[in-house]
Amino acid sequence: MQNINYELKELKNSKVDKTWAEIEQAGVVKSISNYLLCQVIFACHEAGLAKALYQNNKFDQETLFENRDPYLCKHLLNYLKTHALVTINNNKITVKDEAKGWFSPVAGAQMGFYLEAYGPVVRAIPELLSGASVYGTDVLRNGRALGVHCATLFETYHTDTVLQALSDKTSSHILDLGCGAGQFLIDACLRDENLTGIGLDISAPAIEEANELCKKYNLTDRLKFVVGDAFQPESWPEECHKADVICAVGVIHEHFRDGEHAVVNILNVYAKSMKKKGKRFILGEPEIRYDTEKNDVDLYLVHIFTAQGFPRYREEWMDVIEKTNFDCLGIYSRPVGGPRFNFFVLETPDN
């Protein structure tokens, strides 16, 4: 073999060096890496790889390659290894304990909420800023993806909270406004064989997903999901008005875009519709604290560009509720687990 001698010349340029140091110090390089890592791992969730990695702490590489492109899988695993998420020794793949959360269903839903459901909106920010596009006309979030990912997050973080808020009440028929993919009603009916319900959502793709899940769990005789506007009770099917519990989670704050009076007005419309004694209204709302904890600043971002009002602090919600025809019986929250959410238990005073 020919011996090739060469001279290595490492060039120095203060202007170039300063440019790289500037973006690195600002965190740009790390942010790009995190962005791409999120995209890759979300793709792993969509392709079923994340489920395999999450359920099996250690397994043969060939198992993961089965029915998949072995070349791409090999290098994808090496990418994850470089990010210190897995180790690979003698074709044995081990997910590091501290990295397991990346591959959990909740992580997939959390990433899917932003990357898939709100991805169309984020990608259109330049057009929205310039006025070339308008949300609701030219740009829409992915309703089916939003319903699917919120279903996973709701089941994980909120189902038990809502059911606990109803634990002192015998419920028979629940109306879920803005039901998305219907996970709450499905979970509730699976836990209580005497419960029935109807879900209402403005997104047709989300309702399609809810009906598919309903069939999957053999609940079509107890649950119904329909496309409808949560803010127009007069247009609801008659079955909606028979509910003794109404839930609205992450829905009502949208009216803040039109001012506080709009929220007061819609809550009073609901109060008026609750004529039957003993009806209860569960108002579940995110609480943005305008910081970087629990993705608050990211939730703020997507609200900016989707023509929604901003979620309020708990104290501000109480000020609003006091101006309505509802009484607040209590507030439920889980300050440690999941995104910041408050669930206000409301009834009309004459109930």
C-alpha cells in the first residue's frame, strides 16, 4: 500500500470563529439538534419503533429490523446512541433508564401535539405574520392529530381528575364539549357500565377518530359522537340537552379572543341550558404562567397563531366565574403531574 504523506493546514479566521461561537453560545446549535431529535423520535413513534424500545429494555437488533429497512434502522439507532439514549453492544440494544421517557406513549403524544397537530400552523408562521395567510381560512391545525394526541394526554393526566370531581354525584349521561377523539367518554364508560354519553366537536376528522375508537371498544350502544359547535347550544342534537353532566375541557378559553364578556356570556348560555335540577358543569382549562416550565411558552405560541384567546390563571378564572350565573363548588388540579390544568366544578345556584 502506497504511503501518502500530507501536510494538514488548520486555518484560522477570527471572523468565522466568532460567527460559530456566537450561534453556539446563543444555543442555536443545541436547539437545532433538539428539534431534529424530536422529529426523529416522533417518527419512531409513528413507525412503531418507539413502542418496541419502550416495552423492551433490551433486545436483539434483528428484532427491531424485522419488516423494516435494516440500513436505515441501523443508522437511526446509531443516531440515538450518539444522543446517549441507547447503548449498542454485540447487536444488543439497551434503552438507558434516564432516556426511557422519550419512547413512552405520552412523549409521543406530547411531541405529536406540536409537531403534527400544530405543525401546519407553525410552518405557516411567515405567511401568517405577513398577512398573506389567515388562520381558519388558509391555515388550519390538524384536527384528527389533535384529537388523537390529546386523547392520550387526557387519559394520562385528566380522566381520573374529572371522575374524582364527579365522585360525589351519580351521573348517567355526560355531554363532552370539544371531545376530540373521545377518550374521556370512552374511559368513563369503560369504568362505569351504567354510564352513557355524547361527544361534540367541531372537527369532523376528530369525530371520525372518536367513532372508530367507540367501535373498537364496543361502546356504540352507549356513546355517540357528532360534529357540532360547542358555542351554539341551540344547534345541538336533542340528546345533548338530556345530559346531567357537561364537560368542557380546553374549550371555553378560546372565547377570550373576543374579550372576557364573551366568556361570561357563553357560560351563562350553558347555565341557562342546564334547567334540570342536579346538572353539573365541569370547566377544565389550561393555565399558562408564561414561563418555560411544562411547555407553557410553547402552548402560548400556538395560541398566538390559531386565533384563540389565551388561557388564564386560576384566580382570573374565578373572577370570571363570579360574574356568571354559576356557583363554583370546588377546583381540582394536579400541580405535579402533567400540564398545568384546573377543573372548576360548577352548578347553577338553584340546583
